[in-house]
Amino acid sequence: MVENDVLEQIANTVRVLAAEAVEKANSGHPGLPLGAAEIGSILFAETLRHDPADPRWPNRDRFVLSAGHGSMLLYALLHLSGYPLPMEEIERFRQLGSMTPGHPEYGRTAGVETTTGPLGQGLGNAVGMALAERMLAERFNRPGFPVVDHLTYCLAGDGDMMEGVASEAASLAGHLGLGRVIVLYDANRISIEGSTELAFSEDVAARFRAYGWHVQAVDGYDLEGLRGALAAARAEEGRPSLIVARTRIARRSLLEGDAEAHGAPLGSEAVARLKADLGWPEEPFHVPGAVRAFFERRRAEWAAARRTWQELFDRWSAAFPDLRRAWDEATGLVLPADLPERLPRFEPGGKPVATRSAGGKVLQALAEALPYLAGGSADLAPSTKTYLEACEAVGPGAYGGRNLHFGVREHGMGAVLNGMALHGGWRVFGSTFLVFSDYMRPSIRLAALMGLPVVYVFTHDSIWVGEDGPTHQPVEQLEALRLIPNLAVIRPADARETSEAWLEALGRGTGPTALILSRQNLPILPVPDAPATLVGRGGYVVRREPEGTAPDLVLVATGSEVALALEAAGRLAGEGLACRVVSMPWRERFVEQPEAYQGAVLPEEAPRLFLEAGVGQGWWRLARRGDGFVTQDGFGESGPGGQVAAHFGFSADRVTAEARALVKRARSRR
């Protein structure tokens, strides 16, 4: 236990560093670091089991600052603890290229476990980390060998508690009895507009009790009370814990309790007054020698604890070599060399199958080949075909399965998946209908920003959904997902492309992938080219014009519209038109290909007709003046899927008519 006067000195060091960094940047949020300094200090000085010399130590406790606007709290504590974050970077807070950006960014700063800022997401990530820990412990721990045995701490604010994503994740954590996540609620009752009473008057503690959480309330400046609450929370094996800590925003400053301190510098006068009241020297960015000496001693203790775990891990590895191999595969997300051969084969001309159903068959084979693959759906597994049939389900206090029941919680599912991916040891997927990807967009964006290899299975991909009508028929969602940088969006045309799409998704280690799958059955298409030229290159020729002739027209399609394009091409061939058909399941990958390949697939001289049952704006990047479009640029209708599609012009009659007119116009311009 750290002496209270030392903790107070650490807390005041955090206050001054935060106030000065924000003041120098003339930008930032000083209120939280000043108000929650004691909470942060007791966590980093005596609670967390971590080692700044090895920030990726697998069995470290995780700390998530969900209220990411208070980033200087975290940066100050990382610097003092000895993480590779020099004072020069503290002084460069919020500057271009610094290690101290405005909100914590995963991968930029050692010790930052996740990118936070969009409120509520960090709390959801913390739940995912705790879930990953429990599932790994169930898989790898053996009597006398607790190689997975750590906690996840999260500091959240009033804004986090208002956001729905946090509520969804907290509800799921309570249902599952995740005793390894501890949320400290910095309840200062201030938001940007003023007192939270303007819009937020609920009893948060009562809400979390109803979720099934262990809830305590303490004064955020009572060190003994904080210690006791943390100890009680750690003892709760069967429930997640919430500690409601009453605090004052910008404590010890002239703006204590004032909403003005939330998102703006205190001002030079207030900073000078803060330092004077704390008995601080005028020297900027000063750290007392006693604080430096304390953390130097602690670093030796942390390193010793890590070495003790490493010795345990080495003995476990020797005692259970098969488990150690499985550990290395899981933590490295290693793919078997023969993985493609282990997947089901779908032969051209075989029985038509919906790509969601084909994806389900592929997923069963993947689950057998990859013991670290886990995931689930937002209460839609029977429809998305994503239940792992050979695996158990994760449930309250039972973490040995690999099927996750997220309930109707798309927001929470996205945040939890990110947390599991950040934790490591699992390759995770989540599924829902494509139209509901809108509910997940914030977490998908963060996965892309962090480069997390999450896989999203989005089914019921177009107006072919049919009778459920326009509320369930996605129109703009496919293009909206393509707009997210570093998100691979793949819409397979048939079962074979679906299998390849899964392999491409699993091969991506630097970003998430969205698989866009059909509800309706689709024919299995011919394979004209070598496998290397198919899904992995984004687009390829699925039907060529007669040998020795130049194409009169190129039909470019994705998903179910590829079969439609092939039908139309057959009709056009009967009319004497040489028609090429291109399947383009992964458009963004295609535009990354060398110009020579793009030109070989889409010859410059032939007009192009683009077919997709979604908004057509994104296809302009591949179109030239005079090219044509058969796209869905308005909402759908309720009715049988085939009838709805025909109603909106997705028929061979419409496509052949558009193609004829396009060729006629092209010839008239020559």
C-alpha cells in the first residue's frame, strides 16, 4: 500500500502536468485530469498489475480511459510510471505527430489499450477485454497454472453513462457475470453545456444494479474509501463492478466545479494560482524528485511480478506443450497452410445457394480449423447462419464456448468485438442484417482506425429481402461502408466467392472486413481465370467475349447482380453483341491493382454498364462519360423479393435494354 501523502503528491503532479500541457497547447480538456487525479493515481501507483518495460505483457491488467477527452490524465500517469513517453511529448500535447494526441490512440502511444473519445465505446471495449480474458482463462488455465489471470479497469464519465452503447455493453456484462471488469465512474455531474441536471437525472447506480452489477459509491478523494471499494470489486468473481466516485471537475483550480473547465484551458492566471496553492515551483512541467523515486522503485516491483508470471508461463509451457502451441497460434492468429483445402467446395453448375448459407458452411469448417475463432450475432444467428454448431455458447459464468449471444444490441456488439480483438487471443466476428450495420458504424469506424482484424457478416444485402419492406431493405448501407477507410467491403456473387472472401478476411491483419451476403439463393458461377485473379484482386472477368473479338460492352456487377449480368450477356450474345461480364466483389481492392490489370479487366474502348442493387454514386470512380448504371437510388417496397427487384428494374429485360441503348450511343459517337 502506498502512503497517502505520496499518492496526494502523485495526484497533484498529474494536475499540474495536465493543466500546463493543455495551457501550452491552448487546447484540451483539463477538467477530468484535475478532478480524477486521485482515482488515476491510486490505480497506477498501487492497483494495476503492469510493467512499463513490457507494455504488451499478455497478463497485464488493462486500463481503459473511456472518457478519452481527459487524455492528459492517462499521458501524465504513463509518463510517471515509466512508459516510453518522454516529457518532450507531454509538452507537445495535441501537436501534429506527437505521441500525445487529443484523444488516446491505440498503436501510437505505449500503454494506451484502445482508441477512445467517442463516448461509451471505451466502456464497451473494456467489457470485451474482460470477456476475452475469461474465455482465454477457461481455455488455457490448468490447476496450479493460472496463466490468464488479470483484470480490466475502466474510467468513465457522465457522458459515457448517457451514451446507449455503454448501456448495451453493461447490460451484456451483467448478464454474463463478468467479474473481471471494474468501471470507475467519475461522477462530477458536469457536461459541456453545464450541469448534467439539464438532461440527465437518472440513478445510475440503481440502473447498474438492475443490470446485475456490484455497485459501490465513494468520495473520489477518500483514498481509503477508494482502496476499499477497489478491493471489494476485485473480490467479486461473479459480477462486474461499478464504483461511483463523486468528484469535482477541475479540482484545486479556480474553475473547480465549473463547466468552463471541461473543454478549454484554465488560463495562465488559473494555472499559476493552481501551482501556488499546491506549493509547486514555477518551473514548467516539474516532477518532484520523490515522485520520480517512488515510480523507480515501483518499476522494479512491476518487473519482478512480470518475471514471476513468466516463470509460471514457462513451467506451464513445459507441462502442456500442446496448449503452448495453441497459445502461440491464438495470440499470433496463425492460419494453417492448408486452410483453403479444408473449406467446402462449391462447383460451378451446382445447386444454387444463398451466400449467407454458403458462408455458414464455410464458417463451420473455419471453426474446426481455427480454435481461436469466436463470435456471434445480434439475436439473428438462425438468419445470418453464424452459429458454430460444434461449439458451446458462452453464458453466465460459463466461458468455455465460442458462440456469443449478443442479444439485440448491435451497438454493444461492435464495441465488445473491438475489445476482444484488442485484448488478443481471439479472432472475432459479429453478424446482423446489412441494414442494421448503421447501428454499428461508430465501432466499425474505430476498428478501421485501430487496424483491428474484426470480421462483420452482414446478410440480407439488398431489396431482395422482399416482404419485410424498405425498413429492412438496405440501399445506401453498402456504399456507406465502402466510405470507411481501411474497411474491406466484399460482396460475393456466389458460394465460391464467399469462401474466398472469408479467406481474404482472415488474411487481413491490419483492418476489419465486412462480408455482404445474400438472403436469396444464387447460382454457382463458372471460374474462367486462375484463383489468384479472383476475389483477392477485387474484380475479374467471369465471362469473356468471343476469342479474337473486342467487347462491345462490359457489364460490371457485384453480388446477386452478377448472375443477372450473365443472363443479360447471354441474351445480348444471341443478338450479335460481344459482351464481357466482370464480377467485382471488392471494388476498393480492384482500384488498388496495377493499371495494366485494371485495363485488362476493363478495356478502355468498351462502354461499361454497372449493376448493383444499391445507390450508385461510388461507381463513378470507375465510370467514364457515357457509361451506364442500373442501381437502386431510392428506398424499396414490401413484396416478394423477386417482384420487388423486377419492379425496380433488376431484370434481364431491363439490363438488356439498357445495354443495347448504351452500345448504340457508344457507336454513334465513333
